[in-house]
Amino acid sequence: MSYDASDDYFFGHPKLPDLPDGEVLGTTGVVVTGLGMTTPLGGNVHSTWEALLAGESPITVLDEPWARDLPVRLAGRLSQEPTEVLDRVEARRMDRCQQIAMVAARQAWADAGAPEVAPERLAVVIGTGLGGGTTLVDQHDLSLAKGPARVSPFAVTMLMPNGSAAAVSLALDARAGAHAPTSACASGAEAIAMGLAILRAGRADVVVAGGTEACIGRLSMAAFARMGALSGRHEDPQNASRPFDSARDGFVMSEGGGAVVLERTQFAQARGARMYATLAGTGMSSDAHTMTSPSADGQISAIREALRSGGLGPQDIVHVNAHAPGTPVGDRIEAAALLESLGPHALVTATKSITGHLIGGAGAIEAIFTVLSVFTDVIPATRNLDVKDPEVKVDIVTGTQRHIRVTAAISNSFGFGGHNVVLAFTKPA
């Protein structure tokens, strides 16, 4: 759909104001100026990145009483509890996934230098796959055990999927919109893609975007295990997540989240902001295939759209942070899609081999890893790739990190339901 200034609505807002600095709608440059995350590898970006480059796996076997009869008990727990950095009263009124989002968003905001931006020009987009599932289960159990009168008055705002976006928008006084895409494992990446659209549409000068998830619990673990998605290597937890390996048997559930600060390039330049990377383009598609089996065609479409919208060709992509959860079918299809859309030259890494799968937080975390590869010219290695699947023909970085000039890279995120999101990053101009 093309934009006409006479349109009554575009992106849900009546008659947008003219873009500052005379920029043309749809061509606005967008840069990443702030990064924040909390993961099983570390409580912030620096500690997580260092552990990732070192190949340190945080995966353990759950030993809590509630987990002892689960068919799969492997998980990646947060390295630092959100309650260690959040105000006690504030934390009590948020679900764990909201706490994670708040920690990541505040880190990213501080890292960007807390931009001075009018509240009406600041937006928030925080995606999640499951939202406040912990609250939903806990409050349901409480109502059964002690009666409905004991249900928390904050239960609704804690369990609603838009709660993380709402909480962050309140904390930052962001009034240009608070959005919450829920696209399974692509949610965090879709949030960043939506951030680009908001900035290019002229709705904001700055967007805080990311993803969050906290679904290590009895119901969610049992559900993913029952559908056959999880690895069952209890005897060797740190080597359980094995993307592209011939012996892979599923992913490992982890928790955490990440956030980035996106700005119009001219806005960032005017305030002298550090620019990690340019968010050059995004691609999104839906498979319309099955709920759980991915389609190479859909992935190829999203990759090509990301390149086209970013003014890039297949030969420009130096590095790919693959979705690669470690499932037998999914990894093979993604490898075929990468080969078809990019050719054999791009250096591929699968960081879920180390972090595990952070579901709605995965896309944001992996986007940050991709940004850091562009910024530092370092590509993390894939862990646990002992015998490469012979049907996987792409070039996978293994052993040790690769030092190479990364001028352009993409991050893939795919989710149950056929959601495909690809983000393309380049070095700032």
C-alpha cells in the first residue's frame, strides 16, 4: 500500500505530521544506538557477549520438585535474577517476563545515553511468545487452593501479553505507541521490524524494541516436550543444543530478553550518539503451511525481502545468525533456504547452541548478537557441531570465533504458525 498525505489513517494514526529534516517517508535511515539484555549467559550485554564468544553453555537439568516428573528437564535459567536490579515493589507488580523486559529496556536506554526526545516522538515495541504465563498458572492454582478472593488485583496487567510493552512505555513516558507483537519465536525480531516501520512512517524519532520470555515452568515445559520439540539429553545438558548436527534431537528451553534503541539516523547524528549498526531492511512472510513444520519458500521470501528493502544483494551478506533451534526438520529447511537465497559464501552461526531457545526473546537477543558482529567484526562460533548433517550445505562457523570484516549481516527468526522475520544490519554510513 502506498502512502498518500490525504489518507485519513496510516499505521493507525490520523494524518501524520511531516517528517523532520525534510526526509522522505519510507526512506528514513535507522540506526541502533542502544543495547540491553539479560540471559542465561549474563545479566547484561557485555557479560552475555563475552560468555557467548567463550562458548560457555549455561544449560542445566532442573532439580526443583515441580520438575522432577517432567519428561524433559533441560533449561537455561537467567544468570541474574531481575529482582536483584528492580525495585522490590515494582517487581511484585510484574510477571517475570515483564521484569526481564524492563531490565533489558533500561539497559538499552542507558546505553543509548537516555536520548532527549519528546514523549510523543518515543515509541515502544516489545514482543513475546507466551506473555505472562507464570502469572496465569500461579493465579489459577491460587484460586483453586484458596478461593477467587485471593487472586491478585494485578493479575490481569501481569498476565496480558502487552504487559511488557505497557510497563516499558510507562517507565520511559513513551506516548507514540506501545505495541506487542505475538508471533511465537519470531516475536522479538518482529518487534524490531515494527520499530523500523514506525520510524520510517514518521510516527517517532526513537523506538525501544525487543522481546522477552519467561516460560520455564511445569505446564510450558510439559507442553513443548509432549509435542517432541525438546532435546532429552539429560546426561549431557551443556551439549544438548546441537543445531545442524547429525545427532540433534530438539531445542533447549531458556528464558531471557533483549532490547535495542532504534533512532532516525539524522536524530542520532544531531545528538552525537554512538551508532552500532544500521537497521537496513526487514523481511516478513507467513508460510500458511502447517502450525509446526516450516517452509523453505516462506523463509526465502522473507530473506529476499530483507535484502531488497535494505538495498542489498545476496553477495553483500557476510554473516547469518541462523534461527537454527536444533530441531531435525527445521535446521535442514533453513539451511536449504539460506543456500537458495544467499548462495554458499555467507558465514553462518547458530547461537542457540549456547544460549538455548529463548522463544519470544530469541529474535531480539540474536538481533543484538548480529549487531555486535557488525560492530566488532567478530562472528561467534557454533557449539556442539560434531558431525555436520550431510544435507546442510552452508558454511557454519565452528571451533573458535571468526574475525572478519562484517559489512552486512542478517538475523533469522522463525516461529510456530509459520511466522518468518529476517532483519538486515549494515555498518553505519
